[in-house]
Amino acid sequence: MDRQTAEQKAIEILKQVVDALAEKRYEDIPKLVELEEHIQEPMEEFVAEVYRMWGWEEIPPIDPWTEERVTIPTNPCYQQLNFYHFNNGSGLAADYDLTSDGERNDLTLQMEFLYRGEELRPVFLDLHVM
């Protein structure tokens, strides 16, 4: 699978995961992707724990997926979505900076997409403060 095709397929999955987070449909996430071993269901508890760990009292609203990328005037090279292709050709990883009310909220969705023939095996790795 070429890089462009892999990224397009990954984006389709990322859209669904980001929208599920935005709409607080946490129970849908394990239906869309595999969860990294350290993530225990229910997913809502994992998300709430991430927020508590970083000092937030409650889960702020997360914006749904947008094709527009957040821009930062002080850093014109900033991209909301970044892909990292594995050197061994086994897949790629993605970091997607989540936003609230159109502003970055310091939380990054981290996923990997492993090649399985012409398909991708999506794995939800973490929500991480970058």
C-alpha cells in the first residue's frame, strides 16, 4: 500500500474516532479501533482519567473533525495532523491535536495503523498532553 493511500484510509478512521470523542460516544470507539493494552473499557472512564491526570476537573468539549487545520500565527508550519511512517514498512502512526471551540486544548489523539494486506489495523494508543 502506498503512503498516500494509507494516509487517506487512516484519515477516514481518524474522522470517526474524533467525532465519537466530540459527541461523547465513547462506547463506539472500541467498535472502530483496537485499544492499546493499557486502555481498559469503558472508554469514558479512560478519557475522564486522562483529564483528571492532567488537572482538568471535567472533560471539556472536543470539536468534531474538520478538514480545516488549526493554524497558529506564531508557527506557520504547525499541522494539526501528523503522520509518521514506520521505517520497516509495517504501517504508520498519527498524532491529531484535539481542539475545543476552535482552539488547541493540549490533548493529542495518538493512533497507529498497521498494514494488513490492503487494509489497515487501527489501534488507539493514547490521549496525551503534548
